[in-house]
Amino acid sequence: MGLELILGGISAIVGIFGAIGQANAAGQAAQAQREAAAAQKEANAIEGAANQNNATDSRRQRVREARIRRAQIIAASENAGTTKSSGQVGAVGALSTNLSGLLGQSLGQSAAAKGINAANQNGADAIGRANQANADGAAIGAWTSVIQSGIGGFQSIFDKKPKS
């Protein structure tokens, strides 16, 4: 009976060390998942900022081009002696309308890109939470398995009837 007790104890100790190893691995996996999620969040923020900078530069360029065209129209009207004519006023008004439309479209695209970025980040965060839950579940499963094995090992030792 002494050998069975020793083997049962060794089995329980090995199981405990195995469970500790599994729990540590699950914890490391969970930490790596958190780090990956943080890196992805940072990458999305950088991409969003870069998109915003590009959109702002594009709007500035359009405003600059509209000012140049406006100045050209006014200069041409003055040279032709048709300052304040309906043609000049209409052309300048059309430039303003087109510019406003282009700026509105650009702002809408920026808002859509920001919304898409946010939705993608929410999805990545949800996947990260799911992976974290899986890692936690694996750690709990490892500990549960060790406890059950230990109980089963000790129970089998005490269930044996002595030989007569």
C-alpha cells in the first residue's frame, strides 16, 4: 500500500506542475493577445491620423486652386473691361459652389473612414476579449483537470482492499 500512495502523490505533484505550466502558458498567451490588441489600436490611430492629414491637405489644395481660378477670372474681367458683369459674378459663384461641394464630399469621406476604422477596432477588441476568455478557460480547465486527477488518484488508492 505504501508504493501506491507514493505513486499517487507523485502523480498528483506532476499534475500540479503540468497545470501550473498550462496556466502560465495561458497567461502568457493572454498577455500577448492584449499587447497585440494595443498595437493594433495604435496602428489604427496612426492610420486614422494619416488619413485625416491627407484629407486636410486635399481640402487646402482645393481651396488654393479655387482662389487662383477666382483671381484669374477677376483679372480677365478687368482686362476685358467687364468687371462685375454677370459672367464674372456667375463664374465666381460657380467656383464657390463647386468648392463647397468638394469640401463637403471630402468631409463626408473622412467621417466614413473614421467610422470604418472605429468599427474595425471594435471588432478587433471583441476578438481580443474572446481570445482572453479562451485563455482563461484553458487555465481553469487545466486546474480542474489536475484537481480531478489528484482526487481520482487518491481515491483509487483508498478504494483498494487489502489482500488477505
